[in-house]
Amino acid sequence: MLEAVNIAQKLAKFDEHWSPRIAGELNDCYIKLARIKGEFVWHHHDDEDELFLVIKGRLTMKLRDGDVEVGEGEFIIVPKGVEHKPVAEDECHIMLLEPKTTLHTGNVESERTVTDQPWV
Amino acid sequence: MLEAVNIAQKLAKFDEHWSPRIAGELNDCYIKLARIKGEFVWHHHDDEDELFLVIKGRLTMKLRDGDVEVGEGEFIIVPKGVEHKPVAEDECHIMLLEPKTTLHTGNVESERTVTDQPWV
């Protein structure tokens, strides 16, 4: 039996920042949920576009040619190859859509890199 | 320059029910927005899973083995091959994620079928 997934309830199940949890899969993509706060690392994805939908709070997407503010109920799509650095001054909750092959730190291996992303 | 897409603002730009508008594209998928009210047609997609995220209101996803209620801030993923019939008693706003190849009425050609889906 199929079920509805409540985004807020899923986000309430974990506390860690910058540690996306898988909340669904369709076709070759994962729907992921994450809590973010502070600054991530500059990175890009060679082959994958990436969607960030803000569920709660505000995301600043730093790009090499300027910043884009993404508020609640807004999304931004970062095309493949485009360097970006997500920043959230206060805690922000986001939904991500990424191909299953995507590593969240893209071309950069850092202490932030999580390779074994769990379901929530 | 990349831009944030405000979902509510995009939805305010059209009135028609059951007429999805494309609001973004990533990889081989479209992000679509739709206003729905009433009953859609029973259909399935042979090769594509489909995501329905409720932005406003309530969606009833009728399935052959029962109904699933999907409220605001919730999503449901209907796997390929699964017959479904979206119903909304009152007007409901949804975000869809679908492969670009997806026809919204799936295997069924009906008066509801829109083949030339515009951007919003």
C-alpha cells in the first residue's frame, strides 16, 4: 500500500545538520530532506542538476556570480557544472531532488561528505 | 543568473484546473505546478514513477486497493504501472515531478489530456 509522506514529521526525526536523509525514490532520483545551518562547501556536480526546495527558513545559494535568496515555498535548480555553496544563517529545512548517483558534496571530498545516506 | 522560483506566485498566474504548467527542469524531469479540483481519470504510466506534493489543500489519491489522503506538506510517489485517480473535493495546489516523457493522463487519452504543456 502506498503512503503519504509528511515532510515535517520526517524532518522531526533527526537533528544533524548537512546530513540529508532519503524520504522517497522515483525513477532514478532520490527525494531527500535535510536540516542545514551555517556554511557548506563550494562544490559542483559534473553530471547532475540539483533542486533545493525550502520547506522552512531561508537558504542563501552562493554562486560565483552572486547570491540567490531562496525563501519558504521557493526552489532553485542548480544546473550541472555550476559551482554553488549553500548557506543558512539560521536553521533551514530543505527538500532536495537528486539523481541517485549524486554525492552531496559533488566534486569535493570534505569532512562534510556523507557517502552512506540513510532513509528517514 | 539563476533565480528562485516562488511556487505560490507561479500558481497565481493561471486559473485552469488539471492543466499542469512547467515551472522548472532538471536532468530529464520537469517540475510542474497544477491546480486541481474534482476528479481526474483513472490511468497509469507504463515507465514512469510520479511524485505529487501538496502545496495547498488536500488530495485524495484513489488507488485500486484503497484511497490515500495527502495533505499540505505531504507527498506521495505513485510507482510506474500503478493505476491511480487524483481527486480533490476542494481546490488543491500540487507540485509534480515527472520525467519529460510523461503524459499526465498516462495510458489514457481523454478530454483531459494536455499534450503541449506550457511553462508558467
